[in-house]
Amino acid sequence: MTPNKILTRVFLAFTLASSLLLFHNSQAQEAAQQDSAVAEGGNEEQPAAQGAASGLPTDADRISEGQSLFNANCKTCHKVKEKLVGPALEGVYDRAPSIDWIVNFVHNSSKVIASGDDYANKLYQEYNQTQMTAFPTLSRDQILNILGYIKQEAEKAPEVAAPVEGGGTATQAAGEGVPSEYLNAIMIGLVIVLVLILVVLILITTVLRKYLNQQKDLDEDDREIVNASFKLDAVFKSKPFLFLVVFVTTAIVFKVVINNLYAVGVQQGYAPKQPIAFSHKLHAGENDIDCNYCHTGVRISKNANIPSPNICMNCHTMIKNVAGQSGVSPEIQKIYDAIENDRPIEWVRIHNLPDLAYFNHSQHVKVGGIECETCHGEISEMEVVRQHSLLTMGWCIDCHRKTDVNTKGNEYY
């Protein structure tokens, strides 16, 4: 075997070994992260609060229903431990005059205020004469379930990372395998060993070449093989290399043309500038406002309607600027101007299906149980909303191919 072939095979072995090590390291890190996520997820469930002096429900089913009702009706304006549009709800069952008072206030707050109730009017004045939305359809038991959930959340202790010796916090639980730092050190060590082996083989090849050249009885053919040199220009001029270049170039051009043809009409990533700089990251992410609160037609209509300015004013009657600013924010002022001039806000449509396609939002969201993020991506992390998915016919068909659609008893079919 010639020295060039030896070096070539050693180099290929080195490259393959490095690739395998990198792959193994990435797989090990992913496994460690998944194990950590499972461990954290397993610790999330806490037992329901045991007993309550106020007689609020404590069983898991009612608390779960209370959480669902709170998320659907309350969390847009209230948090448990922090003031939002309305007061923090921690301890509301103790500071309110009575449970019956809470039920009546939830059913119709304006009626309680109009009756001259001292506590209701105090709240009304404290929160800039903003009346709470009435919820006459909620039963007494449902309101009690919400209060039970609030009490359970209020009694939860804040999560504190366990300290470890030498400072910092414990992040590696027992039984999670080798830490990623050790895997990185092992990989780097093995790469260094492979480099050293490659250097040693090069030195051995050089010594052998000198030794063989000193042999007087070496045949001319063997001597030519020993002293064979690698000529780069000869490779570039060879027919196989030219054929490979032409083939690869043609394949790339063909692929680019096909991709562009398939991209006609596809607006994935489209993020137009809107008339108001509305941040979904702030509203849906940091303030945790439910999508259904603003887009009221998602569950009942073919289209997920764009919210009208009066929906914005449910919160922005009180919230007039961002933290640290004085006066009315210029962007919020645009909402006030739209209402004063009795004109709609001209939002730019982002998700626009072709006329030949029929899509019903309520059919997918209410009946199919599809989450918003499935099609629209992580909306709660977007400062400017963009089209996340392809929204092509092939994309829709692929989803329907993978989804088991139950048409029995489904009014849409």
C-alpha cells in the first residue's frame, strides 16, 4: 500500500470518527435534556390544598374545572398574586364581605355598585371607575371552583432552586447520566488522541519513505510508487473531476428552479408592518392573554376575526402606556383616535388562503381541538406576527393524512 493511500485512509478514518463523536455527544445532550424535562415535569403536580376554612372546594376535579374557568374568563384582567387590570385575587375570599357577595359581583358588578355597596364602590373608585365584565352564565358552584383554584395557587410556595456545595444551584439530578460538560471533555480528548495518531502515522510514513529510498536493490517501479507525489492541478484537469463539477452545478441549478416554482404563492415568513405596533409577545406572552379573548370568532365562526378597538379598550381604558412612561403611549393613542373618529383600524392581513380553499376555524379549533400554535407557531414569542406555516394544499393534506378525523356525529360533515 502506498504512503498516499495510507494517509488518505487515515484521514477518512479520522473524519468519520470525529463525526461519530459529535453525533454521539449531541444525542447524549438531547437525552440528558429530555430526562431533565421529564424529571421537572414529574415534579409539577402538587396535591390539592387540604381543607379550607371558608368551605371552598379542594378536590382535584373541581380545582381543575376552576383552573379552566379562570383561564377562560378571568386571567385576562386578573392574576392570583399580582395586580393586573384588576386587583390580585389572592385572599379575595377573605377580604370580600362574603362568598355570596362575590357571586353577585361576578354575575353583575354594575348592579352591586349601583346598589350603593360600600366595598364595591371603593373598588370602583380605586380602579379608575372601571366596571368588571358581567358573567351571568357562571353558576355558584363554578364561581366556587374558581375561588378554590385561586386559593390553591395562592398557597403554593415559590419554587427555589436547591443550593449545592460551592455555590450555584443543583441542575443535575441523580440518574440523569453523564453531565454534558464531561461528554464535551471526553470528545475533545478523543479528538486530540486522533490528531496525535495522525501525526505519528505521517512521521512513520516519512521515515519509511527515507528508508526505502536508501535501499539499493529496490525496483524502479517500487521506487516510483514510494516517491509518488500528489499533483492538485492534474486532479482539476481530469475528466472525472470536470464531470463531477458539471453534474453538481446542474443539480444545484435544477434544485433552485424547482424550489422557486414550488414557492410561487407561498408567503411563509411574511410579516408586514401594521398600523399599530401591536406586540403579541407582550400581550399573549408576558400578560398571558388568551387568544380567544381578542379573536372572538375562532370557536364560533369560519374566520378568526380581527379584534375591534372596543375590545382593546377593555384593558386600555386603564392601561395608557408602558412601564416607565408618562402620558398616553403613541401606539395606544392610535386606538383612542380610531374610536373617536369612528373608524376601524386597518390591519394588514397576514394569513391569506387562495379563494379556491375553504377553511373553517371553528371546525378545526372547536371540533378538532387544534391549538393555535399548531398552525400559527409560537405567537406568544412574536413581537411582529409572521406567517409561520406554509399554508399550502400539500401542507394541509399532510396534516389530514396524519390526523385521525372522527366524522361520526360531527355536524360539520
